[in-house]
Amino acid sequence: MNSGVLIYLITPLLSAVSQLMLKKAADNPKYTGLRAYLNWQVILAYALFFGCMLLNVVALRTLDLTIASVLEASGYIYVMALSFFFLKEKISRRRLIGNIVIIVGIVLTLTL
């Protein structure tokens, strides 16, 4: 497994974490007005997004675009897991089946 594959499996996780941070900041009642946009959670979340974008550009030097786009779908798996553990959202059967299909697609893409 080359470094581009690892980057494309890690950056969606970091991106999902930053989305979770943005959600938590948006739900925080003490952040109103300009503070809703200029607080440490929001700034760190956008810094993570920016870092992920830079890493993706680096990874694209070693990956085909078709493989990169399939690996990017791993973000849906991370979002489902993080929302279950941190936001206490329920995982429906339909969402679980969809994520299993994504996992199978990623495995098939990497092995074939």
C-alpha cells in the first residue's frame, strides 16, 4: 500500500472530525454573532480541512484519480461512526448496508 492510499484513508477521517467539531460549535449556545465564526473550534476545524486538502494534493501525485475518488468515499464510514459515538445518532439498516457496500467497493478497488 503506497503513501497516497494511506493519505486518502486518513484525510477523510480528519475531515469527518472537523465536521464534528463544526457541528459541536454550531450547537454551542455561547457562540453567537461573530463568535459563531471566530472561536477555537471553528478555526481548528477549518485548519484541519485545509490540511486535508493539502495532503490530498500530495497524495494525487502517487494515485490514479479513479482510485482516489473511491478512497474518498471512506469519509461516509467515518461520519457514520463518529455521529454514532459522539452525537448519539442511530444507525439505520439502510445506512449500515450503504456503508458495507462502500467498504466492499474500497476493498475491491484496492485488491483488483
